[in-house]
Amino acid sequence: MITICQEEEGGWWEGTSQKNGLTGWFPSNFVVRFSHVEDDVMIGNENEAIRQSYRQQLMESLVDKERKFVEELETFQHDYLIKLEKEQM
């Protein structure tokens, strides 16, 4: 999302990216205006909540997969490596 700072004749707008804080000029026909400022703030807050929820789901999935991987490694160690080591002694 971009917050519009200035609108010049000829279709050029100055705006600041809400994602990275960069400010610059761009042609207005490269973007779509969603709604009024009050609505944009609400949409931005909703998007942030959605992003945080998505990040949380990704982290939970990552931790779950890592936990399963560790269990597989422990099973491999117990079922194969320890037995192989004992056989070689």
C-alpha cells in the first residue's frame, strides 16, 4: 500500500510505501486507488493482522516439521546406527 502525499497535474503522484517507507514519484496510471484515507488505514491494519496470522501459521508449520524430522533422526539413530555400531564391535 502507498500513502499518497501529493498529486500533480499530468498524472504524477508522490507517495510513501507503507511496506518499506520509501517515498517517490510515479505515474498515477500505474496504481489503483482503493478508497479514502480512513478506509486505507483500516485496510492496512486488517492486512497487518492477516500477515501476522499467516506468519504464525508458517512458524507453527515449520516447528512441527522440524519436530517430526528430529523424531525421524532419533528413530534412524536408534534403529540403525546404534545396531550397526554394536555389530562392528
